[in-house]
Amino acid sequence: MSTTDVRVQVIDSHTAGEPTRVVLTGGPDLGTCSLSERRKRFRGTADDFRKMLIDEPRGNEAMVGALLCEPTDPECATGVIFFNNRGYLGMCGHGTIGVAVTLAYLKRIGPGSHKIETPVGIISVELHDAHSASIQNVPSYRLHAGITVDVPELGTVTGDVAWGGNWFFLTEAPLPLSPDRIPEITTAALRVRTALSEQGIFGTDGAEIDHVEFFAPAQSATANSRNFVLCPGGAYDRSPCGTGLSAKLACLAADGKLAPGERWVQESIIGSRFEGSYQGGTDGRILPRITGNAYIVSESQLIQQTGDPFGRGIPMGEFI
């Protein structure tokens, strides 16, 4: 057992209300292989670091971590591996915007076009100013349309399965999407996610559908839709969810309800917004563009003291 305290330098930000914790120093050495392989190594050899950083008492259920890595592509400003209280993400839309704004805060990038490497591909980022950025997400698509699932207490639920960097089941909200109903909405989304798994509904190659997205009419006259997104660890996304909006755009495009280049404003359950649009890709995929605002909230050093009984965190997300 180590007798040396662990110290990790981080910068915290929020994108449309959803937090991102960027690791600057003190993270695990994962080598120089591909980002997808480094993510596997992270999971296999350094998962205690994820728990220490994200779980209580240092983190919270909504926190998404972003480990900055040396990119394999020299044209990229950085590589990044995203993780949360349940595990590891392929991509994170709000997190990528948060990373871009953090890099700008550190004066590592300025306004203009940049690239960020993730385990599922290279993301193009346009930094507009100190607080605003657009990302061109990975190619997104709808895998299944009109899938039905029997859900306890909800009955038959019909929705779409789509990829936007993570796997989503998208369906109309079973109850009003207002902040005072969040506990009930979360319970309903958890039931949907469990039913999907139990009834054998998965993404490509048997991938778990670990995000559930409910949508309803917007409450603002200047937005197109309101959503609620259940994240893998059981928390709800405070932002409209960048990968979730990408999945939504893929469904709209597949249904002919949104034209290439047409603007779509997505409102989260707390009223924050992302703006989305897309261009056509290949093989039925689209290329989503997501714009949002992020703000720095703290610079800090996290400490794991020797002998702390909760030094590795309190992993509540693992029980969801």
C-alpha cells in the first residue's frame, strides 16, 4: 500500500449546467497507444482513480471526468478520455465543449478551429470565444425506429435506438418534463433502461443502451423541444446532452423532419440550451454540429490522503 498522498490538479467547469472535471496532472500513465486502447487500460488498471475523482466525497453523481492525454494525431490539440460515476464514455458532447473552454482558459488554444481526439474518433471544435464552442460530433445514426418495450408501471413504450457517440433510447416523455418531477422522471427512465436490457434490445454488437432520452414540447417559444436524459450512473443530465442531441438529430433526419443545415434548439429539463444542426454523411449517417456555452467554476488540487477510508470514493453510481 502506498504511503504517499495522491495529488491531482483539476479544473472544473459546467456546460449548460452539466459539470466537467478536467484532469491536468496526477492522472494514470496509460501509454501512447490508441485512445480506445488507453480507455481499456484505464478501466483495467486505474479504475480506482476514476472512483476517487468522481464519486463522493470529492465528486457527485452528475460529474463527468476528462483525462487529458497525448493525442496520437499531432494535429489534435489534445486527446481526452471521458468517464463518470459508472464507467467510461465513448464521447461526451458537453464535456468536449467544457474541455475546449478549459484549454482556452489555460491559453492552450484560441478562437478558431481545433481537433480533439477521443476513443471513438476525432472531434472538430470551433472555439467562438472564451465561453462558447461548437463541436462536430462523430457520425450519428438511428439503428432502430419504433421499437416497443414493455415497462413496469408505464406499459408499452415505443421509441428509437440511435447512436450519437453513446447509445440512446429516445421516446416521448411519460410525464411532464419539469424540475419538480425529476425524481419521478428518473425512476421512469431507469425502468425503461432495465426493460430494454431484460427484453434483449441493444445497440450494435450487443452494446448496452445506457442512456434514455425523454422528449416533450419546449417550454420556451424560441426552442424546438425539451428533453430529459438519464446518464449511465443514474443521474440526469443538467444540459440538453450533446451526444443525446446528436442522436435526436439523427432521428429527425431519418424521419425527414429536419433538413441539413436547419437549426434545432434543444432545451434541457432545467431550461439550458444547445443549438444543433447537421450535414449529410455516408451510409445513412449524419454529421451533427452542437453549439453550447461553458464556464470555469474552479481550479483545485484533489488529495487522497493515506489511510482515508473513503479515499477511493463512495461508489453509489455502481449500484444504479
